[in-house]
Amino acid sequence: MPSIPVIDIFAGPGGLSEGFSRYSSFTGDDVRFLVSLSVEKDRIAHQTLTLRAFVRQFEEGELPEEYYEFLRCDDATQAEGVKEVLKSKYAQEWKVARQETMHHELGTDGFEDLRARLVGALDGRRDWVLLGGPPCQAYSVIGRSRITGIGRAGYEDDQRQIPSEAAEGLREEARRKFLSDHRHTLYREYLRIVALYSPAVFVMENVTGILNSRMPAGLDSGDEGRGRIFDRILGDLRDPRAALEEDSHLDPGAGEQPGNGDKYRLYSFSERGDLLGLRNHDFKICCEDYGVPQARHRVIIVGIRDDVDAAPAPLERGTEKSSVYQIIDGMPALRSGRSRGQDSAESWAEVVRQQVSDEFLEVIDDPEIREAMLNARDSLDKNLGRGGRFVSAIYRAPATNTDLDRWIEDPRVDGYCQHESRQHMDGDFLRYLFVAAYGKVHGRSPKLRHFPATLMPDHRSATGQHIAGAKTRTFHDRFRVQVADDPATTVMAHIRKDGHYYIHYDPTQCRSLTVREAARLQTFPDNYFFMGNRTEQYQQVGNAVPPYLAVQLAGVVADVLRESSMAARRSDRDAA
């Protein structure tokens, strides 16, 4: 089969396109997906996409040594110099990479620029694949809570209280803003591309909160009735052109071969059958069931154009789940940094030892946790480093001994890039050590009720205190260890903030996960580099679709396109 063009919109750092682009080389299948255009609004994520598009210009295993020199640079200034060498020495490959990526915000920037890029990328092809998912904050459970102001609209600050009737007014205003949030309708930007250019297959991803999210059913017309956003999306995706009947952009442009009002059959990747036999819940994918070492749950829809004579088979669930330990064990141990005071390994170890005092251990009721904390205190390494942009070390692939190993590993890196610990307040070291010890003993992360009183954080989200009659939401797992023998909890963009939900399972390290550890949990290859500062890197990792899931989605799509091609050839022979 000829290469299949792929367009990836709302691309983030490129998790979906990574899976599709590597499908043929990874599996040996003759169906090859060629990423023709990736579109992303975030400037830094777009830089990451461009760098990865450059990597894709080379066959698997044939990346130039200069790229690995870039990965191994100790600091950003040195890295920029090596990057300039790459751009100069491989100017044609870099030019193609820039052509394959676009910095553009759908729904805000003008559509015509994107339209021109789409026309050039597709070149009239109809056997192509559209990937992507609209930004998900408005659909996530936490996002809805934050946007609507539930638990927060009853106060302005700690000192100035607002009467309850005024608080309710603030909450109602927050709800109104939520329901008119443009992120509810960004899927229509995706829909427009489907309606205009009729991909043979599309893959649309979003958070599970979309299954229950409601909005004004007639938002564009001012209708105040409310319905489930997911039901509306499914209806629109089945007949995109009808859903966008009033959209002026649907008129064909110069050089375009527009869609013919094509309709789509919708399927789940996890359950057999088409839309008529599926419940909304059946579109949910639990990533841990498919070898991803992370309990990440997402809604993913696959749409098949009506004239494509094939139906997808569900993904094959694995028999065993990959764990945090399997995927990050063997990486160099690091210590946490100190946000205040002298930041050295010796001072860090001394602070932790002082905190795990005999007096403190006496308040720990569980003797196993007490022993685990004592052992950790006695095992602290006062020579531990904090890592860095690159850590030179004997490279060890993940210990899964599965295809996931082969997917992630690249011994040519000769170490680990973007493996640097954060700084934390001294007061959090003991909390980190406690939750890691608890997880080691009990195989689960503790809730706040399991904390000794002296470790309770002084924060509204921990106390759930009432302010002006509005109770704040209590985050019972405000400090969460990633248990070694289980898949990780969902790696979200929130990891960029403080790391409290992503504590390393080793009590002797007292730290949160590094960018590289988070990237491994998201199944990014070890040679995948995220541009920007560390906060921006964390955000990109948290926003991505796990590439190892994406390569499995690509396998389902490849089978559909192969089956359809074979059916078309049989039909031609019969007609002859």
C-alpha cells in the first residue's frame, strides 16, 4: 500500500503522531503512515513537534550522531549551538520538518492559513487519517469544578467574607461562563476539517468527563435547553456537513477537492460493534489494559467514512499490567533539591535525618511504616545528585521485557536526558518519605486521614474548611506516591505545578518524578526531547496521548485501510 497521509490537530507534543508514524517500522507492517501536518497552538509544544518531525526524516536507528550530541548537552546554551549545527548540516531535513508542523490556534487564528496548509499536505488524497482531540479542560471533572468556582465563589480571600446570597450569585455567574466557554465547541473546528476533506478514518480523543458534560443544546442559537455534549458530538460526527450547515468555510476553495457530504460510522477501540450497539461508556479506553504503565482513562472515537468497506476490530487487551517500577527502575537515583537554604546533598540528607527523629517515629502507630521510615533514614545517600538536562550513566532499558521495552529504549542516548529533580520545601521532605514508606508497606498511597497530625499540610484543600458558607473541596490524596508495583495514576499537566501527586516510590529519594520518568510513564521513547523549560516540559508530557497506545490504535486503523483496499480490488475484479 502507498503511504497514508496523517493530519494531527490539537497535536500537543505529538503523542498520537508518534504512534502512527512509527507503526510500520515498529511492527514490520507494510501499511505506513506519513505525518503530513501537525497543528498546535502552544509555541513551545510546536517547537517539540518540529524537532520530532526532524527525527522522522531518518529511518529507525539511523538518526545522525549530532542529534544524540544535542540530547547529551549539559546546558541549554550548549544545546542551542549543537542544534544550529543540526539545522545547517541537515538543512533539507529541517526544512521538511518545518513544513510538517504549524503553530496555529484553531478557533482563534484565521482558518484560511490552515486551509492552505491542509490543501498542500493532502494534495487531493481521500485515503488519509485525521487525528486529534480538542482541549479538554472544560470537560474534565476538576476543570468543571475550577471553572464553575464550586467551593471557591463563596470567598475572595481569607479575610473578607461574602454573604451567602452574593456567593450564590458568583457561583451562578461562574456556571454561565463555563457553559459559554469556547472550549465546548472547539470540536467543531475538528468537525469542519472532516466535513471539508473527508478523511477515510478519523481518531478523536478526549477526557472521560466529556461523557457527562452538559451544555446549552443550542448554544449558537441561544437556546437554553441543556443536553449531553457527547451525544451532540456523536450526532455531528456521523454527518459533519449537516452539522455545519451554516458554516461559510464549507464552500470549496481554490485547488480543493471538497468532501461530498460524506457520512461516518462511529466505533469504539475497546468494544466490538458500531454506534447503534454501543453505550457512551463503551468509548472509554483504560490505557493500563493495553500495556501503558499508567491508569489513564480517555474517550476515543474512531470514525470510518461510509464508503470505506471495513470495520475495526477492538484492541487486544493485555494479560498483565506494566508497573511504575518496571518502567523507571534502573534510572539514576536522585535527591530532592532544597528550595531554601544550602542546596547540597549533605545538607539535604542532614535535614531529612533530623526530621525522621526518634521522637517523630514514636507517633507512627504502624510498626511496619515506622521500620520502613527508619530504614530509609539510615540508608540516605549524602552523595546523591539532582540530575540535570542530561545524566551520563550506564543505559538500562525498562524492565518489562515486552514490546514496550523495544518501544521506549534507545541505547545510543548513552544516559538519560531531562532527568532532573525539583526543589521542594524542607517541610515536605518528611511527607514525601512518609507516603513513600506507606506505599512500600501497604501497596497503596495514603489518604490524609492516615497522616500523623504533625504531617497534616496547612492548606484549605487538605482541611476542607468552610469559608463564607462554602466548603472547599478536600483533596484527600494531596500527597500521592506512585506505588511501585502498580501502574501510575494519570499523569496530568498538573504535574508542572508542585509534584505532590507524583512522589517517587523510593523513600530514600524524597522527591517527585522527573520529566524523563513522567515521559516513560507516558511511553515516550527515551530519545524524545521536550523543548522549553522544565515546567513547560512537564505540561507537554501531561497533555499527551501515550504513544504506545497510539501505535496500537494505528494498528487498528491499518487493518481497516488494508481490508478496505482489498475489498475495493475484489470489487474491481468482479466488475471486470
